[in-house]
Amino acid sequence: MAGPIGTPFGAPRVPLLHHSEPIDPTLWEWLSAKIDHVLGISPGVAVMVLGAFIVLFPIIVMIVAARRRRGMK
């Protein structure tokens, strides 16, 4: 069954308008402002905290796994 614009399921026949950036710049500005407002910290500090979490989480998991393995022997 054809959709309202004459194609199956209403899919457009022409490509949709898109920008060259990987994310919508307007959406990114809004998200960035909301995150900064909610967290109340600067973007640099947020990047450092997130980076520290990304680095420390696997290290902590390895330490816990090694301790549990040592306790099993």
C-alpha cells in the first residue's frame, strides 16, 4: 500500500536535508548547555572526570578480580 507521498510506507523519494557534521549543531549546543547547567562544572572538568572514570574503571575491575582469584586458591 502506498503512503501519502506515493512511496511504500510513506518514505520520501528525495534525500532528506542533512548537514555535513556528524551531529546536529543546534542539538549539540542545547545538550552541551543543559549538561553544563545540570552538572554545574566547566566542560574541561567534565572531560577530566569522565576520562578518569574511563581509565580507572577497568583498573579497579582487574584489582577486584585478582583479589577474588587469590582468595580462591
